[in-house]
Amino acid sequence: MLKDLITKNRSIRRFHQEVAVDRATLRELVDLARLSASGSNRQPLKFVLSADAETNARIFPCLRWAGYLKDWSGPAEGERPAAYIVILGDTEINMRFGVDHGIAAQSIMLGATERGLNGCMIASIDRPALREALDIPARYEILLVLALGQAGEIVVIDPVGADGDIKYWRDDDGVHHVPKRALDDLILRAVPE
């Protein structure tokens, strides 16, 4: 069921780095993005795939991992992603990318979850450093980086408390907690009532 897949699809920031993700799997995931909706069907997205330890090591320092976890600088060696998909916008096709990269990223992440993989969509990127690290031509805008691999942590969904705090946090056992608002708090109006 789709709801189960979405519920399992959590942002994972610690992985079993030694569990490889092969290039064929990355291609299958990008194919899901290819088949997804695109504004005006322009299809301006391009992708850089990395399942190579050396390339992954060049990508990793360009990423910022968890803004709410102030005392954590990201996954340690051995906990890092086994693969990355960098989503680019081709400015020779379109100058604006709307929500195309969000749609593509969600399609990829749901496909990864279905295959027993996990990941994290990362938009906090040192773009100049990543452009240099991967020799990305200027015509491509760096939109998102998807970190992928086998989860090395547990992530649970909690209800938002009475204080309204939505910041994710880790407990003493390292379990990652993600507060989510209640459905009735999201629906402003349902017509007819």
C-alpha cells in the first residue's frame, strides 16, 4: 500500500556504508524520475550517479546534514551513504525548474524504499565545491543531492507535542524522532462540511 511505503520513507542520515548500491539500481531509480510529471513536460532534469567510494568521498564534504542537530556534523566514516544521485537542472532546456526536482526526488526515494534502501534529500549544499568536485558544467544548476544506502539508524514518527515544536531530535539510544502535525491540524476546510 502506498501509505505504508510513504511511512517507511524517512530521511535517513546514518547508513551501513559497507552495503553497496550498484549503478544499475541507481539507473532504475532515475528511470522512475524520468517517468514522473514535469512542468510543461520540458524534462529539464539531469542526474549524476555515484556508487563509487572515491567519488562519494568528494561529494560528502559538500553536504550539510541535519540543521536541528546542532552538536552533530554528519555521519562518521562507516555511516556515510553508499551512493548519491545529484539532481541538476539544465538551463539550456529551461531557466526555472519549479517543483520538478521535488517530484523526481520523491519518486526516487519511494523507489529506493520499495527496494529496501533509504535516503535523505539534501538541499543544503556547498554548490561551488560540489560543482568543482564533480566537474559539473556551468549550464547545470545543482538542485538537490540524494544520499542513498541501507539505513544505519531507526527513525520514528511522533505527534507534535502541545508546545508545537516540529524539530527532529535523537534520544539517548540514538533513535531519530520526527514530530508530525495531526491531519486535522493541516486541513483548513473540507467542503462540504
